[in-house]
Amino acid sequence: MIFHQAAAVYYTGLIVVAVYFFVMATANILEMKKRSLSPKLKGGPFVSVLIPARNEEDHIERCVNSLRVQDYGDYEILVIDDNSSDSTYDRAREIARKDSRVAVYQGRPLPPDWNGKAFALHQLAAYARGDILLFTDADTVHAPTSVSWAATNLQESGADFISGYVGQVLKTFGERITVPVMFFLTGFVIPMFLNKVIKFGYFSAAVGQYIAVRREVFQKTGGFEAVKNKTSEDIYMARHIKEQGYRTEFLDMADQVRCRMYNGFRAGVQGIGKNIYDFTGKNPWALVFIALLILFFFCLPFPLLVYSLLVRGPLPPQLLTACGLSTLTWLVLFISRKMSWYNAFVWPVMYLSLLCMVFWSFYRTVSGRGFVWKGRVVN
């Protein structure tokens, strides 16, 4: 009797969670698209495009060259070589010799109390002349309207800080089951429309592949020095600026920027895993809650469904409905992100991968081993 009651509660919970996620995914997609403005400005506020690069010899030329052909007239491109061990600096310098809008700097040694990327961004901002600071990663490729998009959305929306989802390129199965988990919170957990009405920073989000901020706001809020020891410096920057009373926006920019975030499964696990425990503020109880949520409401439904079919036992309609809604939720997300729709059908493996990353992130942090990222240990 107790087992049946517990099963009834569990199945009801599955339906509630599955419906919530589907509704929230749809609402967040519509919210982002509604608030994302098409690029219109071809000149105006001077924009500094800032690119931190550490061991990016395979990407830096493509990134910078895509930014050299923008249809926006007033901008500069600044690259900082963050103590690379490859030819990143030389390749960037070769481009700078051909284009006076491009400047390349060598980064200073990393101070012990700074995170590597945050320190590189901090140095870049000091060199910038722009009224708008556009931070982007060295492995991104930009459409000709990318800079105009940033200027347009900051100027016409009245926002002080904007970021969002760029178009993700997935080439291997390992990437398909790791990279999409970055959509988890802002895709269908956090109601993004609350960002407009609530000052609490939790409802603000950012992806470091593309962040545009008004220079005045950046300086008044302390810049990256305010989040200098954070692994997830992009998210914490968005939260910090929001909590200082400024307006942040999380938008849809899939048409403006493309990026292959990680090359394979191992890189995906390392790249995303290093941010998970840091995202919770290194709160073990928050991580336990997240792990239990993933296990019982995301990982278990599909194996239970398969088990019911194999043993030809009773098939609870709630189980079938929850799995169907999960598939539909991911399908909507992938289509909205302009990614291959069939990725939606590997969601059970995505959640299992996410659960493994949660435990791995916790272990690497509390053990003191940290995370090795681009030849540098991150704690």
C-alpha cells in the first residue's frame, strides 16, 4: 500500500515537472524572441570588441576576420594573448598588421586571487576606448551584423547589459550529450520574464561567448574585479550588475554568432563541469538538491518506461506522458536554437551526462584537485 502511494505521488510529480518545463521552455523562447531586436544601427556609440585568447591558434584568425567585415562603422577589435603556449599571439599580430582597427596585447601573469579568463577580460577593458564593451570568445564566428546587433539592442531597448544564446555547433555524439545541458536553467527552469520585474540577480543570466555592456555601467559596478575569483564569471557578472540596480537582458542571437564550444565529450564534460559547483556558490546542499532532482525527475523516467515495456507490465500513463513531454520540450528548444531537431531524442543520455558532471564538479572542487582548462588549473 505504501509503495503504491509513493508511486502515485512520484508519477504525479513527474507530470507536474514535465508540464512546467514544457510551458517554461515555450514561454522563455517567446520572451527572448520578443525582446531581441534586429540589427539596425550602422554607426553611433563606439564599440570595443574584446577577445581573450589562450591557446586559440586554431580559432583566432577565423574569429577576428569575421569581426573585421562588420557593417557597423564605429568599432575596434582588441585581442589579448592570455599567456598562450602556442602561436595565438603571432597569428593575431599578423592580422593586426593588415588592419589598423585590430590591436593585440600580451597578457600579464595571472595573480593568485584572480580567475584566468576574468583577469584577461579585466586587462582588455582597460585598453578599450568604446562606449560599449562587447566581450566575445576566440572560438566564435560572427555574422556581419553582430556588432550592430549589440549596439541596437543596448541603445533601443534601454538595457545596460545583454547576453544570450549564440548558435551552437555540435559535430560529435559526445558534444550532443554535453553541450545542450547549458540550456537547462535558462531554457526551462528559470522563468526569464521575471528578470524584468525582480531585482534579485538569480533571474539574470549570461553566456560568456557574447556579452555587451555599457562602459559606464561596467566601471560603476567594478568590472570583472567584482567577480575576479569566479569560474562562472559571466553569470556572476550578470547577477552583480542586476543587483546593483541596472537592467540586464538575455536574448536570442543564434543568427549573429556561431560557436563550436567543445571538441568532443571529454572537453564538454571538463568545460561545463568546472562551472556547475561554482554556479551554486559552492553550496553542497544546493548541489545535492540539484543531483536528486536530476536523478528522480530526469534520469529515472526513461529507464522505468523501458523496463515496463520489457517486462510487459502495466504502463503508467503518467510515465509515458512525462517522457513524451520531455522529448517535446527538447525538440522545441533545439528548433528555436536553430540546431538539428533529432538531437532532442537523446535527452535521457544528456541527463545522465549532466548527473555525472554534477558529481565530478563536486569531487574535483572539494578534493582540491581543481579543473585543468587550457593548461591552467582552475579551482
